[in-house]
Amino acid sequence: NLVRLEMAEIAREVGVAPTDLRFTTALHYLRYEWSWLAISSPGTLPARLLRLRERLGELLLPKQRRGRECPRVVKKLPSRYPIKQVRSAK
């Protein structure tokens, strides 16, 4: 929940939807910064959070996806029995 909350704040500051940010990238950056916050002085927290938000704001998802190569269809299940061949009478 903390990652999503921070992503929402970053998205609000950048002016995009929160779904336009990459969750895994945000998670990795936050874990890295939080590990440094555990051993640093409390006075560096605002500067680190500001730097983190600037870095995550640059990592937006692309606006357009690439197109499909094949149309979406429901595939027919294969039959367990062989197909009966009709032979023509000569």
C-alpha cells in the first residue's frame, strides 16, 4: 500500500494517471531508498524523497502499445476422435 500511495503522489505531481507508472520499477527504487534511509540521519528524508519522486516521474509507461500480429479469437478445442473422411463413389 505504501508503494501505491507513493506512486499516486508522484503521478499527481507529474500530472498523469497512477496507472501510467511502472509498479515494479517504483518498488525497486523505493526498496533501495528505504534501505539507505535506515542507516542515514532523519534530516535527509525530505531530500531523498524529493529525489526519488523526480526519478520515478521520469519512468512513465509508453502511451501506445504495439499492435497485434494476429486477431484475437477463441481457439477451437481439438477433437479426441479422428475426422471421418467421406469418399466419393466412382
